[in-house]
Amino acid sequence: MSAATPTPVQPNPLGGESYRLTLPNTAAAPRIARDFLASLLHVSRHSGLVDDARVCVTELVTNAHCHTRTPRIGVHVAVNRKRVTVAVSDDGGPVREAFGMLGTATATATAGPEQEHGRGLALVESLALAWGTGSGGERHPGRTVVWFTLGRPEVTA
């Protein structure tokens, strides 16, 4: 038997700590991601962000589950003293169908008042300091990443 070689984790560019969770694409994935993020925020003294974070990560993981064929959903959380950034990634499915946009950070509420779906990204936009979409680039072609940042807004003088 050979010894396991640890995989180095890239440093968090925001400073602080970085956490990753990989989930199978099942109906339980949003709940597991929500509980994982809530636990991290409680221990990192960001309890005031838990409710908004739970809503946002649930929306993004649910979108990946419902609108892609990815076998795995990734949740990456970067936590520092002032902010929490969460990125949800998947390996399949068209961005246009899943999110109604490509590479922009503007949610357009197209859902009518009687529709049950179509408001998730508008909700993320309303709760987050910032959010956006991206791809896995050359290293991970076909990967979709949607992220949001929560925290105290910067005070500008």
C-alpha cells in the first residue's frame, strides 16, 4: 500500500480560510450545501450572514441540480474577517438554459407573479454584495461557476 499524497490547496486570494465540498448531483445536494455553509459561518463568527448565505447557496446548488447533467456539484467557500465568498460549480449543462444568461452579473426577473420558478438569481442579486458567473477556463472546459459574496459593505468616504 502506498502513502497518500496530499493535494496542495491554493491559498485563498482574499486571505482567511478556504473550504471545499463536493456533492453528488442528487435532490439532497442543496440541503447538504446549506448545512455545510451554515456550520462554517457559525464557527467563523459570521452568524449574521447565515440566513442570506443559506438562501443563496440553496438557489445556486438547486440550479446546478435541476438544470445540468453534472455528476458532481462543487461548493467552494472562502472566509475572511469581513466577507464570505461562495462559488458553486458544475460540469455539465448549458449556462443559458440553467441561468438565463451568459457571463453576466445582472439578474433579470422574467418570472410572472404566478410562476413558481425563475426568481433565484434575482434573489441572490438582492442579498449579495456581489455575484457573477464564469467558466472553468482552459483548465476545466465545460465547467460553469456561479459565485456570490456576502459581508459588510465597504464604507467609502
